[in-house]
Amino acid sequence: MKTSETTFPITEVREQFPALKRTYQGKPVAYFDGPGGSQVVKRAITAIAGYMENGGANLHGTFPSSWETEEIIAEAKKAVGDFLGVQINEVAFGANMTTLTIAIANALGKQFEAGDEIVVTEMDHRANVDPWLLMAKDRGLTVRWIKVDTESLTLDLSDLEETINKKTKLVAIGLASNAVGTIVDLNPVVERAKRVGALVAADAVHAAPHIPIDRDRQGIDILLCSAYKFFGPHVGIAAIKEDVFKKLEPYKLVPAPSYYPDKLETGTQNHEGIAGIRPAIEFFASFGGGDTRRERILSGLEKIEGYENNLAARLREGLAALDKVTLFEADHSVPKTPTIAFQVAGIAPEEVCRIMAEQHSIFVASGHFYASTLADRLDINKSGGWIRAGLAPYNTFEEVERFIKAVSEL
């Protein structure tokens, strides 16, 4: 779908993000660091502040602020259900995706035995790798890796039959690369996992702001994402299939609930942050049409995806035309998020980012972004990693041209 500034309500969108009013070095800031954390939509900020101003409380009390907190959490889980295509009793909140994954891995590991196998990939953010590796080490499991094809920047599935075999209990895979933007073809991996009876744990942190997600239709058992990547607060989200959730035995305090999803939500949650989740999700729905919120979310995401992809196409085109710029991306046949990784010959990535901020008021980040295995395979860690430009629906074509011009002046 092609969506330009003439058909996408960019002015209306930008009015909803207070951070866009910021200036630095006398110029308006252009945010290209969305993959590291998006700016927060005004309605989420209002909800967070409103909760705190109205009097917060812990759960299970016999007074209004406690009831209201429980209702806010319930409404947030309904919104997540519509966003991810899951039941509300399958949704749990936590500090962040990493913390939740560590807790889930420790709980799930109790069901495995020495000699069982798990599978991780070389493309993933380490938050969907290391928790499983640590659990495997503790339980005496064998770890197998789905390798990355360093030429195509896609997963190499040529050895899938051997990698995912009858001993495999879990496959951990990301929906999209947070470093180079490749959207992963899940189907062959999920089909093979299901054929051998393995669970699928999917990292949707980078994918959630950009592409529609339907956990059950995609064959995922454990799905994780974070609201701060899709215009909301710093709250981690886990959506675990009911039959899997029932069997989980997370570490918890003795008096804490033993029923799901509460048993995964250890300690007092970030109630004010949770208050901002529903407004963040409804930002997507505000662009869409349909009879249900789920329909409006999917329709809104389609419009956003079209607009972002147009921006990304222009940014890729502009950077590719510069002699000293090297892009790290899959070819045109591979779908990608609007995330562009590159290097500039002769200038360290961190220095590029410093110049972009100080001279052009463009905020963009460098490093390996915890996709450190992929960075090692591409041999870019020794040169400072990538410069990663990520686009969001509040970015404009003018900002993209400004970005290209700033890089060309290097």
C-alpha cells in the first residue's frame, strides 16, 4: 500500500506527540531513534498523569482508587488482546520484554529434561536468545542455532529439518530484525516446530509498531513485545497461549496468586504505565475503519505501514546514492520494517551520530543494538556497529530529505 503525505494525516499525527516540539541547537529535533523507543503519544501521557493525579492504589482493596486500578489493568489487557489477537486472560505485564522472557524461560525450563533441545537464531536481539541459553545451561539442554545468511540478511533455513528435530522443545525467533529491519518468514519455521511438537516463542518488540500481528494465526505460543516501542510507556507485555500458561510455574512469592496470568506478574506492577497502554494502542485504531477495535487497529496499521514504507524507500534511495555509505539490508524481494542500518566510510558510527545531533538536530543512534550475534557475523562490531535510522508515523518526507542531506555533508 502506498501512502504519501497527501493521503496520510501527518499534520494531525504530529500534533499528538508533544516531544516533536523540542528544539536543539536552535533547530527542531528530528527523531530517527524509534527502534530504540518511540516518542509517546499525548493521550498516553495524559492517561499516565491522570492516574497519578487521581490517586493510585494497589489491587484488591475495598476503596475506589483500588477498584479503578484494577479496571485500568483490565482495559489495558483488552486493548492488548485486540492488538495481538489474543484472549485477555493470556496477557501479562512486566518491567520489560527481557525481564518477562527470563521469568518465562526459568518457568518453562522446569518442564524440560537434560538432552532436550532448544533453537535460537543468529539474527535476534539477545533478549530472545540469552534467557533461553541460560535456562538451557541450567537444565542441561542442547542449543541449536538457525544461522543468518550474511549475503541476503535473512535466516538460512537450509538445515531446518536437522536444526528443529524430534528432540526440540522450543524455538525462539524474532518477527523482525531490530538491527537491519528484515521481516522474518515465520511459516517454514513454525510449521517445522509444530510438526515435532515444539513451542514457538516470538519476539515482536521491533515488529509490533509496524506490522499486524495475530499470534494464533501465526502459530506462536509465547509472544512478547513492549509498549514503549509503539508510542506508549515502558511496560513489557507477554501474551501466552492459555494451555501453555496453565502449566507454567514461575518463581513467585508464596502468598502471590498461583493462577494465570497473575502468577507471572510478580510484585506490584507499574500501574501508571499500564494506564498508558490502551491509549497507545488506540492511536493505531484512530486511523482505521471497521466495526471492532481489532478491525480498526489492523486498518490503521495498514495505513501507517504504507506511509512508513514510502519514507523508508526514499531514505534508502538517498543513502544508497552516496559513495561512502554502505547499507546493510535485504534485497527488494524481502519485506522490511522502516529501519535502515548503515555505515559511513572513514567516520566512526558514534561520531556520525554526534555530528547529526550537534550540527543538524537529528537524533539517531549507533551500536549493535543487542543484535550482537548478527553484528559479529557481519564483522561490524570492531568498527563501532551500525548507524540505525528508524522511521515512525510522526516522521516526515522533509525530515528524510534533511537526514540524507546531513549524511551527504559528512
